[in-house]
Amino acid sequence: MRPAHIYASMSEQQHTELINALHGPWRNATRIMMVVLSAAGFSASEIADLLHYDPKTVRSWIARHHAEGMTGLPDRPRSGRPRKGSPRLGARIHAPLLTPRSWTTTRIWKALGRPALSMSTMRRRIREQARWARPRLIAKSDPNREQICADIRERISRLPDGSVVLAEDETHLDLLARVRSCWMPLGLRHRILTPGTNVRRTVHGALNLATGAWHHHISVRNVSVVFCYFLQQLLDAYPNAPLIAVITDNGSTHHSGITKRWLAAHPRIQVIEGAKYSPQDNPVERIWAALKRQIANTATVTIIDRIQQAHAFFQHRSDAQNLTTAAPWTSPWLPEGYGKNFWPGA
């Protein structure tokens, strides 16, 4: 039997190719789709988000169809001299950009053999094929990642009824402000005071992967004794759970001698280490990202003020918000069907 729902799966490059086709050779069909979606009740802003256009452009094509019908949607004849560069120039520009490098307009122009085009024309043609953006850094993956994740899923599926599964991770709070891009008034660039000497604190956090309950502890240093203290905090939070599984990364404090001796004395809690170099597997990483986004571009006088910012962030979040942000169902750690009650929270 065919599945009830089938969702498209594509890479970022494939998605970009589809959007470029909607804006290029299939643009007439895209304009027809704008009219059809508008007739179905979609707003111009919703259509623009879906098709990657400006809402003003969507309204213009809907208005032209209202005035001229189907005949008004194709491109109209344009005057002026032909475009510079061969029809294959776009494909020639696209090809070298597939290889990561610090590409600039001049470097692309040189890589193409210095065609007889001005830099402004070259820049316009490049914009048809590319966008100016930062590359994304990714961590190298553990060669045994798939097997490790399969073992974690197996261990979770064999836990006794009433057991609790938590994802755990650590991050740092700095007195030095984290800087993020943001909107600022024209002609004004915000200036954020630096403390001179940075001060750092460690935050241990754990997320209940079924309910969204959040636990955290802030300490001066990230050492094994503090990690064991946090594990004791988790034990106290679930006194009736027959077993508490805490899935972590491969930090040294998670398998140190002190931690191993503490775990041997507290068999009701288990620490399960995930694959190396795979932070994307841990849902807590998305909680940290939300925290740092919240406190970015703010300068505090003391590290106590920064800690209060973190406490306030966690206190004002509900379990449902934690589940929505962390999206634990996307983690390869969880067996299929685990924690079905977190879907309503999302």
C-alpha cells in the first residue's frame, strides 16, 4: 500500500535550482501560479514567501492578469541592445562556484578567461547565478556515527517502563557580548561596550525528550565534579523513575574517572555518549542557539547580570516552547514513535 503522505526530499542545491528555474525559464508558469494561489485565498505576502518573490511583484502580476488576462502574463517585447556575454555565460559562472573558495567578482572574471565585460556587467550576471553569503562551517562526522546512533536507539527502546530520557550538553556564558546582525536606523551603527577582561561561566543543560521539561545549572568551571553534581540534580528531579538515561557528547568530563566512580555508586542513572563530531544530533544545541540569540548585542556590567539573563530566559519558556525549539523528533538518537506526546507541543 502506498503511504498516505509523501514529502519531497531535496538538498539545498536542488532547492536553489528549482527556485532559479521558477525565476528563469519557468517564470511564465510562476506568474500563472501566483494568480491561481491568489484566487485560492493566499495573500500576496504568503505567495511571495512561497515563490521567493517580493510581495510588490506578486501584486503587479495579479493586477496585470486582472487587466489583460492570460495575454498579459508573458514577457513583453523589450527594446535596447542585446545582453553582453554568450547565452552560456550563466552556466560558465555557475560551474566554478560549486567549489568552495573566496569567490569575488574579479576572481570569477579571471577564472572565466577575462571575458570582454565590465565589472558592473559581470556583477549583474553573477547575481543571476549566485548570492553573497557566508559559507557554513560543519563538523566532521564520526565514521561510526550510524552504528552509534542505532545502538542508542536500541538502548532507549529497551528501557523499562517509566524511564526518563534526557539530552544533555554544556555551553558557556561570556561577559563579553555576543554580536549578531540586526536592524539599525539608517546612518547609525550601534556600539556595544566590551568589558576589557572577559569572564566566563559554564551552563549544564538537560532536556526531557518526551515532555520538554528543562533542567540547568551554572558553574564557574566545567569539571567532572560539577557534572556529577548536575547528574545528582537530575536524579532528584525524577525520584520515581526506574532509570534515567542521559545522552551526551564525548566531553572528557562525561567519561572521566570521577564520573565513572560516581555512576557506579548511582546505578539508577546512565550516561550514553553519542557520536563524535556530531553536535547536530543533540537537540539541546538548538536551545543554546535560542539563548545566545536572546542575549546577543547586550552588554552587562557583571557576570552576575549575564547569569540572570540566562535564568530569566529559561524561566519564561514553557515545555511546549522547549520542544518546538529543540525538535527532538529530528534527532537520530530516538527510536521511531518515541515520545508521541511531544507532537502537540510542536
